[in-house]
Amino acid sequence: MKEILDCDNWISWRRRNEDFALKLDDGDPVVVTISPNGHDAAASILSRPGECKHVPAQNWFTIESLGAKSVIHYKADTSDEEIAEENWYPRPREGNFIG
């Protein structure tokens, strides 16, 4: 499955039930943010066509273009996806403020 991303189109937070790799096929760099648990998150940038990023099963992820147009490819075309609610994003755990 190929997707064209730009300033108006991005991949919202979601997760798949199996590992997959995504690849920057063409265009501008993309940022891939992955959250293994809905609290912690780390971002990676794919800047050159052909670069790939592995996303483990059940990890939340989002993908955005950092330019005018990016073309990405999902390598696992048959996986089920759970799409997060519209305003969902990873949030820190509740804790005690130490000041």
C-alpha cells in the first residue's frame, strides 16, 4: 500500500497487529513517531528514498511529511489496523511532581 503525504495528509495515530516495515519511496523526508505503550514515544526521520523503519506489532505510530510531498510504502499490506480516536496521542503517566 502506497500513501502520498503532504501538509494536509498524514497517517494518524494507529497500530497494527503484526510487525511491519515502512519505506520512504520518494519525495521529502518523513517523521515516524512510535509509542510502544501509549505513554512513551520516540521519533525517527526517514530522509532519503529507500530508507526503512521497522514498527513492532501493537506499537502506536504516526507518520507526517516534513515537506511538500512524500510517498511512503507499507510492506505489510494485509494487517488489521486500529485507528486511535481523533485527538488521541501518547500522554505521560500520572505521577508526583517533584519541584
